[in-house]
Amino acid sequence: MYENSSEFFYHGGKSSLESESSETSGRSELYTGYSFPAAQLGSPTSIQTANQVSEVSSRLNEGVKTVEMQPIQPEIFETIPKQHFKEIERLSKLTGTEMTVHAPMIDPSGFTKEGWSEQERQMAEKQLLSVVERSHEVSPTGHMPITIHASGLPGTEYMKGLPVTDEQIKMYGLPESAKEEAAMFAVNRDTGQIIPVRLEKRFYPEENKERWNTPRENIRMINNGEWQEKLIRMEQYKKMSDELREPALYQMQAISDVAKGTGKLTAEEHQQYDAARAKLEQSDKFIEDVGAVLRTSYSNAYKYTPEKARVRTEDGRIIEINPRKELEKVRQNYVDQLDAAEKSNDRISYIQKRADAMRTLLDGMTNVHPETYQPIEDFAKEKASETLGNVAFNAYKQFKQNTPIMSIENLYPGMSFSRADQLKGLVEASRDKFVENAVKSGMGKSEAREQAEKIIGVTWDVGHLNQLRKGGFTEEDLVRESAKIAPYVKHVHLTDNFGFSDSHLPPGMANVPIKGIMTELDKAGYKGKGIVEAGAFVQHFKTSPHPYALEALGSPMYSAVMQPSWEESRGSFGAYFGGYGTMLPEQHFSMYGSGFSALPSELGGQIPGKQSRLSGAPME
């Protein structure tokens, strides 16, 4: 590493001990092997202040050509005066720079510390739309990326080499990703409650052995256990009703038979008959209560039972069934029996037939397995895609071709949507929602799809991705992940770490495989910006990361994107590292009588002992 590089004249040439065939022979240790144009390279503002005008000015003074506003705390974003957005737009125009924005951390699916609710999701939608509308002021005629966190939820933890077999994957219809899922969270779709589930060893008496249960299998066991408890409670209510009804019916029938034989009943028999009838009516009230619980349970069963399920037959085959169709058959039998009860000629027959209908419905629901608990990413995808699709469409209605890009960012492992497949699913679902809204408004489906693909995409954070390493994933795994998501990427966050925490170092200072990742994005035609997120480096080392980023990413010195690059030229005269730097260093005047910028005094150059016009003080 170097200090005050702008004061050095020469950093040494290529060593004769270095291999001629080495790709980075004679080059900076920072160099990542990948070249990124300086005009497309950017830096973020501080996340800690609402004074974004000052922050943007500071980045511009460093020579940054793209600045990303990052007031990611919602309360800080809300503190930025609306006039400041226009002022930043004027600064951008004046300096010929481009702006991007990182939206505040708002969970688009509608989760809070208390759990999920539709009201919170709607509030998140309104807040995100407000963020987009205000951010649009920064670049009103540009197609500016606005980075939005995919989620603020805890998610799946991944690990390579887990003891999950191919037989488990096939037998239980699990996705291939289950082989790498060490832990995840599940959400109760009824209550919004979140619970953790992990890979764990269980002993199965019928198999007489232990085996590892995946988190998804444990969620299935939780669902089945809770459903069976509900059925048992309903069975108990039904049994209480039966215990009142059946003896009452038997006694009433016996007394009726006596009356038919004798033609009359004694006072005692009348009392017995009336008591039995009261019990029958009481049993009917139990049936009514059971019916209310059954109807609610049926509704949940229908809502949360998947249309497709894999089951094992008695001969060991795995077949696919449609549990919804089975539920519909049960419902139809239940309705037919209720209709027959309504047509009964007497009260006793009505009560008996209605009880039989309840038994049909209860028995039918024992054959389904509602998925009340669901992996949190699956649930969040449904809710967040509704929010993001709605926000994108409502923004499009206002701004048309100047609509900002809704760029959805991957989170690090342990948070939701950290993997490429998950993020692709969220983007596709959000685009589908945009298309649905657009078609309803009268737009053609093909045009709606084109706009959705233009407006909704991905911010690929390479530092977040690199934290898969702590689960045993390799550089090649990370590059493959990037290849999967590459067609969706609209924006990139460039940062470095060692795979265990989000260190926010400049590129080239740790082990993020930036060359491999960016090469995959290039293959898919990526032409967007690269924002160097190195806030921790600034905090600890009190210096701008921009010179280091220019060097690490081999950025060409000239806008024509030609040699030399900043990395190759760091040892050249003056070692100018981008930005305006120390244009008129005092020691140059002392030694040579002029600054290396060679500006005459009429243009702001210094006169010995005086201040420069560029420094803000007039010259004599």
C-alpha cells in the first residue's frame, strides 16, 4: 500500500524476477485483472447524514464520475429536504457526472419486528413509491438505477457438503438447493409468525436408524403436526356431540316404539322423551360449533394446500397428485349431504344427516396436508413482488420513458434472496405483476413485458455474494452464481472482503473474484455502473478509496478508454490518481516556482505567498 502517492515521482519498474508469462507481471498488487472505465466507476455518499449535498460535493471533489446517494436509514432519507434533490441534480449537470440512488432499507414484503401484515406491505409500497418519486428529481431525464434491498428478512444459511442424499431429494420432492441448506426460517402464513428450522438428525423407528432431516422436511413435519392437532381437536368436539346425540336418538326411538304399541306414554316416559330431545338439541349446538371450526379449517386447507404434491404409494412408487381436486370432491359430498338434511321431514332426521355431513368433511380433511408454514423466501417473494411490481408500474405511469430502474439487490447469506435463483424468481415475479397491472390499464402484453424487463432488474453486490465462502463455497461457485443472474443485472456494487463479514474494502484488497464475476456479466452484455462501496475503509483509514479503486480496476486514464490505465501509471510523474487531486501543491512552488498543472495566474495559478483563486481567496 502507498501513502501520499501524489507526492511520489517513481514507484519502480518491472522486476526481472517476475515471470514474463504472468498476467499481472510488473503490475500493481491491487490490480484485479479486470478493467473498468473510470466514467462508469462510482462512489457512494455517507449513510450517516441527511446532508447529501455536501456528500455529493465531496465525491465530486475526488474526481468521481458517478455518485450514489446512500441515505439507507429511512429516518435519514426522510430528513433530506426536497430542494436538495434538485440541487444535487444541478451539481450533476454542472460537473457532467451521473447519479444513482440507494433506497432506504424498507422491507418490500411487509415484515416488521412484530411479524407480517398486509397493512405493513401496503405501507412499504407507498413509502418506496415516495422514494422513487423524490429520487427521480436527481436525474429527471435519465434511466437511473435505484437500488432496493430485496428484503430485510433473515433467510437461508448455505453450506457445502451437507449429509443430504439424492434419495431424500427424490423421495420428498425437494429442490436441488436443499443439499446446501443448513438452516432457514419459516413463516406462518396465517399469523406472520417466524420460526427457525435447521438441518438436524432424527431417529426413525420404522427405519431403525438415524438420518439427517433437511430444514424443508422439518417444515413439513411442523405443518403436518399442527394440522393433525387441529383435526384431533375437531374430532374431540365431534365425539362430544356424538356422545350426546346417539344415546338421545336411541332413547327417543325406544320411547316412540312404546308409544306405537300402547298408543300412549306415561308421565315418566314423557319426561324421558323430553330429556332425550333436549340432549339431541344440545348435540346439535355442538355440531354447529364443530361446523364453524370445520369451515375455517377447510378454508385454510384449501388456501395452503398445494396443487401438486408427491406421495409414496403402498408399493413404494412416488406419484404426483392434486390435493386440491381431492378437497373439491370432499366439499361436493359435504354440500350434497347438507342439501339432503335441509329436505328432511323431521327434526331428528335433520340433526342426524347434518352430523353425517360434518363427518364427511372431517374425514376428507385428514387426507390433505396444508402448508401453513412456508420457507420465508417463498412467502416474501409473493408479497415483495406485489410491492415492487406495483411501485414500478405506478412510477412508469408518471415518468414513462424516464422511469428509474428498480434494481433489486442481493443480500448476504443468512438473509433472504442471497442466491441467484432466489433473486431471479423475485425479479420475474415482480415483472409479472408489472405486466398484470399494465395489461389491465390497456397496454399490450408484449409492450408491457418489454417495459417490465427494462425497468425491473438486479443490483449485484459482489461483496454480499462473497460471503458464501464461509459455507465452503469456492471462487468457481461464486462465478457460476454470477453467470446465472447476469442477464438480469442493471447495476453493480463493487466491494471486497474475505468471505466472513461485509468488510467494505476497495476492490483488490481481499479475495472477491471480481474478474471472474465481471467477465460473466460482460458476456451477458452488462454496460452499467460499478459503485465502489468502501465506507469501512474510509472510516478506518481516513482516505478516499477512489484512487485505489482506479488502480485495482485498471481504469483507463482517458475517456477514449485507451492506455495507459491508472494502475499502469501510478508511478509516473506526479502519480495523479483521478479527481482534481493536489492541483497546486505548495512544495512544487517552493522547489520549481510552479505547480505541475502549469496554470497561469490568469487561470487561477498561484503567486508565491498568495492563495489561489481556486481556493476561494482573491489574488492581488
